[in-house]
Amino acid sequence: MATVTGSAIIGTLSTGGATLLTIPTNMKAKVKSMIIDNQSAAAKTVNLRDTVAPDPYDGVSSPTTQYLARGQWTTPKGLTANMDKNDLKGLEFIGTIDVYADATDTACVITINYELE
């Protein structure tokens, strides 16, 4: 199977969550780097969640969606956190990468670089 690389950006953090990336069926996303650029007036805590909606299977027409916490990071106000593949080792997603924050904010931007396998 071929490996595809890409990047995704969230420009507005939200307490209600926002989808950063939807992973194609039968693939997984390995996060290779992440930047949290927090230029807001307060520290921001960001949570990444893997939302997995299983396909229907024998006898179950609507399987329960799974919400899997994959990590949490806090970045102080006015600073940028840069994480590489060593910092993010093993951070993989199979559903959608959803981003949740402790406060809605347009002054904190998240960028991830990933590989799809």
C-alpha cells in the first residue's frame, strides 16, 4: 500500500470540537509533527480525539461510535510548541482527528503533518 503525506490546519479552536482530518477507509494516519501556535492572551489546552464510526456488520446495523482520547497538550500564552515524530511516537488515528480546546479562540492555530498508510 502506498504512503501519502499531507498536512492539515485548524485556525479556530473550539470547546465543541472541530475535525482536523478524516482518514480514508482502510487507512491510518500517523502524525509526524504538530505545531500549536498560541498567540492568545491565555494558555490553551488542546485535546486530540480519534472518532471511529464502525461500519455495520452482521446483526448490527448501527454500531456505536467510539471516541478515543489520543493526547492532550497545554501551550502557554504567546508561545509556539513544536513537536516532531520523536515527541509524537505512536500517535495514530483510524477515524477522524478531532480537536477540542478548553476555550474557543481564533488566536491559537494547530498544524499537523501526517502520513496515511
